[in-house]
Amino acid sequence: MNKRLILAINPGSTSTKFALFEEDQMIVGKTLRHSACEISGFKKITDQFHFRKDLIMKELHEIGTDLSRVAAIVGRGGLVKPIESGIYRVNKKMKDDLKAGIMGEHASNLGGLIADDIASTLPSAVAFIVDPVVVDELQPVARLSGHPEIERISIFHALNQKAVARTFAGSAARNYEDLNLIIAHMGGGISVGAHEKGKVIDVNNALNGDGPFSPERSGGLPAGQLIDLCFSGRFSYSEMKSMVTGRGGIVAYLGTNSFMEVCEKALNGDEKAALIIDAVAYQVSKEIGAMASVLKGEVDAILLTGGLAYQDVFVKKIISMTGYISKVVVYPGEDEIKALAFNGLLAIDGKIEIKTYD
């Protein structure tokens, strides 16, 4: 009897990752990288739908995938309305909200849409999303921004932060729900979360204007100067939005969203590239320090993860500034693909609750 296949899809700001699992064993894993030039040709995230889906399907056909064996397609959750952690079956309401971008635009919005579109062509596949970026566990005091017209919201790399937290807990023979952790996911966007006994009680909005700047996002900008720029007449609304998300951060300073390229430039003596690396490490470390205060200094570990964590020189800068708080453990890359597939397998086996988005 042929074993079931599970397809996991993780669209990120600078790449589309997918993997094919036979039950719980990964048999194919691919990372399709997208340059800033490629992405800049699309006005909206949803305009990238066919571009990214077609790349995935091309790869699947080239490796001779028997798509009739696919039982579940699990996409990274996007900017739906704030919901609790868990696995959700993709439905019409969810697709409408993802297409409309009700909470904003992000590449992860394409995860559920691509999963459902592929599943609709297969005989028995079901489409899901898991731990979307809008998982909301903020404590009430963390929601206040300083003005009642603007509430702080939870948008972060929930899937990877939760997966890495549980990986660390397992290695320490502890339960995630018994630990206090600070986790910094450092990729196309950067989120730093305070995990208190299994809940992310505070985290910067990693998408649009909060926390450290990153390869494609400006992070927190001085509000007064930003207001002046908005009303300067030099930029349209959409240009200002892209300045914050998509064309901000490192790509705005150096013209590239490749952190590896920036590190290579710094290694070869580029002083501006070196300064940018120092600035990102500086801002990440400041955010970690802030989250240590949120946890009242009771921190079992600081976990560094995401693609930027592959760069040793960068990581060492953060450790030098934050190691006094607690031990620092590095998990380069991310466990999101495995987490997606594992949750999909549990769902089709009836071992976890499948939640309804409404």
C-alpha cells in the first residue's frame, strides 16, 4: 500500500519553500529564492500567486510526484484575523480574508491560497494552515501603544517561534509550558517574542513598522519624521507602504535583500555593509533586552533562529550584547516546513483538533 504524501508550503518574503513528506519522513525539500528584482515586478502580494504556485508545480512535476497520493497540503498561515494557535482547514471565509489582506499584505498570505488551489485539483487532498503569523497571545498591557487610535497587534513568526521553542524544550527535557524564553526569528522580517509559560505575551509587529529593521522592512521609524515624509508630497500611499515593508531596511540602504551578500561585502572591507550589520545586531539586542524586562529577568534561554542566524559574525555580535541575560542557543534557519507537515499528519490522523476559521 502506498504511503500518504503531505505537501508543506511556506512562502516567505524572499523565498518559497516547499517539502514533500511520505507520512512523517521528508523525501523532497526545496527552497526557491526570489531576488528583490523579481519581487519588485509585482504590485501586490496576491499578484505573486501564479508565479509562486507555478514554480512549485514545475518542481513537483520534474521530480515525478504522484499527486494522487497527496492527502494534505499545509500552507504557512497568513494575515487572517487574530486567532488562537492551532491548525485550521482552509475555507471560503479564510480565502476571502487572505485575498483582501484584511490585516495587511505578506507573502505568507499565499500559503493557504496556494494550498487550497492545488488541493482542489486532487482527488482526496485537504488544505490547511498552521499557526499563522497573527496568532495572538498578547497580555492586555502589551496592546497599548500610547494613543487609543492605534492598538499594538500581534504579527510575528508564530510557526517557527513555537516550533523552535518546543525543540529547545525537548532538548532540555522540559515542557515548553514551563519555560520563559526570548526568541528572535531573524529572516526577511525580524520578530522578537517573550514566551512566558507557553504564551507569547509580547512581541514586536514584525511586518509593518515595529522592532528591528531587517532585509526588507524598516522596523520602528521615528514617528514625527515619518509623518513629515508622508505629507511631503514626494511619495504616494503605496510607495510609503513599500518603504516600510518590502523596500525598507537593508534593501533600502544597500540595494539588496541578501544578508549573505551584505556579510560578504563587509568581510571584503565594505564599511557601509559592516555598519548595517552592526545596526541590525544592535537593534535585535535592544529588543531582546526589552523582552527580558517583560519577563522580569526570569529568562531560561534566548533562542536565535531564522536565515540570518547562519551568519556567525552577526550572531556573535548579538551574543556579546545579550549573553549576560541568559544562555543563548542558536537554531539557524527554521523548522517551519517540518512543523507544517507534522501538524498536517496529526490532523488527517485525527490526533489533533482541526479548527474552523470564521
